[in-house]
Amino acid sequence: MASSMEVVAMDCEMVGLGPLRESGLARCSLVDLEGTVLYDKFIRPEGQITDYRTRVSGVTPQLMEGATPFSVARQEVSEGHAARHLQTPSPCAHSPGGRQAPRLPPGLRPGPQEGHARA
């Protein structure tokens, strides 16, 4: 069994942005194998929120009032405490005995994301 330092689960809640209601990150939660919360914040996406998707996301305008700006959250996740857990390679289910580094979703990956839409 993998140790708690090797397993991280991520859950993201999305809202709709702009007239096309493109998905934008509104909450990011990371926990380890033991259920210890490594990161859990509401995140203010870049762009105008036009659909809170409250029925499925649980996100409301009130919850977004004090939300962490996307650029700050991106840095916190990629460079902070949670990133140390995400940098640890974990067993790859489709490759017995193999190891693969976990990946951040495109919008949270450090550095320029050419060709990728922001999460």
C-alpha cells in the first residue's frame, strides 16, 4: 500500500465564465491518503463569472467574495506545501511496478501554458 506521502486526491469545482460560460476554477481541494487536507480554497477565476453552477458546484456569489485570486492559488499549489506532495512519484495503476509523477490540471501547472485553456 502506498504511504500517505504518495497519494493525493484533488477535487475541483468549476464555474462558467463569460458569455460562452467556459469553465473556470472556483475551488480546489487536495487531501492525502489519510484524509488530511493539504489545500482547500475558493479561487477567483480570471474572467467574469456568468454561471455559478451552484446546483452542482455548491459555489455561490457569497463564497466567492473572499476567494483567493487564481494567480495566487496557482502559485500556492505549485510552490507550496501541497506541491511537495504532488512532486512525489506515485504508483501508476496501469503500469504494474511502474511509477509516474502526478500532474496538475492545466490551469494550475507552473509556467506558461501555451495551447491550453485555463481551468
